[in-house]
Amino acid sequence: MLIRSRRLRTTPAVRDLVAETDLLPRHLVQGHFIQPREGATEIPSLPGITRNGIQETLRQVEADLKLGIRAALLFGVPERAEKSADAAAAYAEAGLVPRAVKALKEAFGQDLVLMTDVCLCAYTDTGHCGLNHGAEIVNDESVAVLARMAVAHARAGADVVAPSDMMDGRIRAMREALEAAGLPNTAILSYAIKHAGAFYGPFRDAADSSPKFGDRRSYQMDPRNAREGLRDALLDLDEGADALLVKPALPNLDLVWRLREQAPCPIAAYHVSSEYSMVKAAARNGWVDEAALFREHLLAIRRAGADCIVTYAAREALREHWI
Ligand code: PBG
């Protein structure tokens, strides 16, 4: 036989020599849920992840840094009493996320790439990602609030703000607000392609952010569409985004790949809550090897073209033998 592909598969050393993709700690971003109370609260649908007070978050980030995880994405989970029609707690300068950002930056400085999720869903009384007039989620008023939120996070010291709300025009508004506030160095990681659907259930338990009426289909993308997402993503780049994110990751590897080819910027993918919880649930039944399966998930996302991956599974994937 002239061609025997197995020649280059014979030993670990030769397999390593010809491996096309790496999955390294530097590629991973750990998601964190921040609560006002100190200590940790279990999230039943997201086993192994807790909502943490600021001190506990400091401890977790320190442990993650020892594993080589150098990027963190923060989600604020305010008290129910703080939720309101105008989502004012989302942009309070002394709010939960700005306080957490300050504490983390004081403790870890440049060792940590600190990102914050910018969205109103944990702060509105409706659980929607924007403000509402009756049943309508209004765009431009929401964008103004989101821009204030991004500035509050950046002023506290966030390296990267990551808008996940899916309103139109938010990237330009945020970029202009950051420039006007004298914060030109804060990067924007846009959740550019974010599909609506069932993949975010455990997250909404964690962040207490389920919509109280309707669903998110009037602002998040229709999962039947790909070209629409590519157009939106390229627009975000023109509006001043520094990097683009695709979410959920595994159902959208086609879009990760196409964006990799078409957008000249770093591409991130979000391995979302139910991608994590499905593996956890199967592992609890003894049906799958959790660490191995997580590594295969993350490797597939890397092979599709993601430079970095937001995931809840970073610690598990790093626990045993690393590929
Ligand atoms: C906020 C936001 C969501 C996620 C990230 N940012 C929830 C949603 O859009 O309903 C989901 C992440 C996950 O499922 O892990 N809008």
C-alpha cells in the first residue's frame, strides 16, 4: 500500500509531532457568578459551579491561576430587590460587578485577563436582556443603559467588556461611550453570533435571569440562520469590537469556522451551561468519562477555529492528563 495513514499514528511521540491542534490552559476563560453575599451558593443545574461572594471569587481565581487559567468572565447576580424596570443596578458605579472587578484587579493585576458580561437580564424586573415597553423589548433605550454598564465595568478596571444582550448598535454605542469616558484601552468582546434556544437553561438558574414573559427570540438569533450571523459579526467589527464570540459553541462549529475564515480578529466560542451540564449529568450516572469528554468538546471547538473558549469545564479538563 502506498498510503498508510497509520504510519504517523504509531506512537505518542509521532502523534504529538503531527498534531494539528493544541488545547492549552491559555485558551480557556472561566465563567464566574458573583453574588452580594459572602460565601458560596450551590447551583443545582450546574454541578461543580457555585455563585460566589467576592472573597470566595478571589480564592477561586487564585486557584485557577495556579492551574494556568488566566482569564475570567464575571456575571453579576444581584439580589431580587435590586431588579427594576430601568435596570439601574446594572450601571451603578459601586455595584456588585464593579466591586468584584476592583478586588480582583487589586489582587491579581496583569496576571489576570478580567472580562465582564454586559447584559441587563439579571437586572431587569422582566428577566429580559433589554428594557421593555409592555411586551416589546426596546432597542435604543436599552443600548444607552448597556453603554453605561460597560463604562462602569471598565472604570472599575475590567480589561474586556463582553456584551451578550443582542441589541442592535450596542458595539458602536459602547465604543463611543468608552472613548468619551477616557477609557480607550478597554477591549470589547462582542457576543456577535448568539442563538436563541434551549442551551442556556442552567445559566438562567445560576444568574436568576429567566424571562418572566415570552422568550428571547426577538433579539437573539434564529438558530436556523448562519449568514445573518456572519453579517452581524462583521458589522460588530466595523462598530469597534476587538474580538467576536460565537455561542453556543458545539452546535455552531460551522459558524466558528466560517467566522475564522472571514473575520480578521480573534474568535472566541462559548461552551455554554447546558453543554457542561449534559456531560455532568451523564457522568453522575457513570455513563461517560467526564474529563475526557470535556477535553474532546473543547478540542473540537479549537479545531473549528476558536482562539479561546469560555467554559465552566476548564478545571475538569485540566484535572487529569492534558492533551
Ligand atoms: C446573558 C447571558 C446568557 C448567557 C451568557 N450571557 C443567558 C441568556 O442569554 O439567556 C448564557 C451562558 C450559558 O448558558 O452558559 N444574556
